[in-house]
Amino acid sequence: MLTVSVISPEAVLFEGTADSVVAPAFDGQVGILTGHAPMMTLLGKGELRVGAGKDAQRFTVEGGFLQVVENRVRVVTERAGRA
């Protein structure tokens, strides 16, 4: 299980656990599952999906970064909202 934080300048949009994260990196989509290697990438513009299926939390994001360390995913974005 992943521990996920989605943070914008205005608020913490999501804080919780999920089985997956799909994010719009600057050069294409990136998928994160439990056990993912440590990484950091810049975000582009698009849909961020936390979790899978009908229970997925969806956000529109623009800019910022995504960091993965020891099953913790931190998304810090310049602009975000619920999709």
C-alpha cells in the first residue's frame, strides 16, 4: 500500500493510502505501485489518479513535482483541483 499526499498552494487535497498512483509527468504518464524505486519527476498538465476503479480520487494538476520514497508518494503541484 502507498501513503499518498497531494498538496497545492491552497490546501492539502488528499492525505491517505492507495494501491496505485498515475500522474502526468512532464514527458508522459507515470504509474506508481507498491515497491516502486525511489524517484522524483516534474509534473506536466493533466489528470492525477490516486487509486484504481470507481473509488479512484481524480485531480487536475498543472506543474510541480512528484516524489516516491519507501512507498510514500508526495505530489506537490502549482495548481490543482478535483476532476
